[in-house]
Amino acid sequence: MTAITLVRGDITEQPVDAVVNAANSTLLGGGGVDGAIHRKGGPEILAECRALRAGRLGGGLPTGSAVATSAGRLPARWVIHTVGPVWSTKEDRSALLESCYRESLQVARDVGARTVAFPAISTGVYRWPKADGARRAVTTVRAKVAAAGAFDEVRFVVFDQDTHDAYQAVL
């Protein structure tokens, strides 16, 4: 049975097989989780992302999709990059957010990861409401790991107390 855990901390310091990066579609770094992973992971991650962009992801990584690179200098073995949707009051993008979690777990399974750490995808600069983001994350992960059964632990790593509270309420 897969353990689903919650940690308040820094995702770049998690000793897991795979860390999920809330990336932007360019895969070339940015702010928030993406910037932190690229800074701490070092130039190896950026070099692999550039190679992906020069090849099969020339147009960027589509929202809701996921792709893996090595983790460079992070304590993890892989980084799984996924692009979350920007919150919209005019369009329901929840399927894209849920897809980020499903696709990231599928990529993690494909590379052989047994432990995976997720940030709260889209709840920062992309303005997804934290409570709804937490509910969708936990529900989607629970459904995927129940079907896949391939993980020892899926860990949600959150940075602030409000997000921690939102996830704790769902868990």
C-alpha cells in the first residue's frame, strides 16, 4: 500500500526518487518551485531541458503533460516536469490540473521511481485556489496509486502554512 504523506518544507531537499517540478511550458526555469529546482539542481537539469526543447518538445511542454530529466545536484534521482494550468473563472481547467498529477505519476512509474514528492501545482503564481488544488491533488493521486500500486510513498511538500492546512483538511 502506498503511503500518502504531507510535509511542510523545501521540495529541493526531499530524499525521494523523483521530485515533481511545477514547471512552465518552456522548461527553461522560472520562479517559485521551478526556479528553486533549477537553481539547486544545477546546470545539468537545464541542459537536459534544452535538449528536450531542441528535440521532441520544440513547442514546449503542453499543460497537463509531464516529462522526466535527471535531478542534477538534488538528492532525488529524477525531476518530473509538469505544467499546471492557470486558474480561470471563465473556463474549467480542472481536468488539466488533475492530468498533471496523473501524468507525473505515470512518468515516475516509467522511470522506476518508488517515492515521489509533489509541490502544490498551480496554487502559487497560477492562482489556483489552495483548497480546491489540494482536494484535486489528493483525490487524483489516491485514485492513480490505487490503480497503479507501484509506489512506496507519494509525498506532498508544501511551503506555507495555508497550503499545509488545505492539504491536511483533505488528507
